[in-house]
Amino acid sequence: MSIFSSVSLSLIDRCFSLLNSSVSHILPKLFQSLNAFLSCNVCSKQFHGPRKYAHLKLHVNSVHLGIKEHLCTLCDKKFSQICNRNRHMRAVHNLIIRRKRV
């Protein structure tokens, strides 16, 4: 075996060793952040899952700030989520809401 081959192999071994140690260090952190939850600062409600940031924002806006931006055009009742407004319009006003086609 030549010197070049042994140097190359030892370099490759070190690279794989470093890669292996970094992967074993990073993967637990990655899974920890995916499984971690967010808590509301006001009421401590916890949010899990891939859309936890969006759900926390919606919770704070609707529950604590009272932001309701979806309005029923027939009775002026306000809703924080469009799905709740659509359900209201079906149940109270017997309207069928159709989705816009893109």
C-alpha cells in the first residue's frame, strides 16, 4: 500500500468519524425541537405539532386580543376563523358557502 492510499484512508476515516459524531449530536436536538411544544404566555395553553406557531398566533389573536376578522354579511356577527363563520352561515342562515376555484 502506498503512502498516498494510507493518508487518504485515514482522512476519510476521520471525516466519517466527525460526521457520525455531529449527526449523533444534531439528530436528538432536531427531534427535540419537532416534539417540543409552545405555550401561551397569558394562559399557558400548550400547542404541539408542525403548525404550532400558527395555532399559537391564532389563539392569541382570537382569545386574548379579541381579533375577529371574518364577518357574517347577513347578521354582522364576527368570527376569528373563516370555518366558524361558514358553519354559522350554514346553520343559522341556511346558506351553502362555496369555495372559490383557483
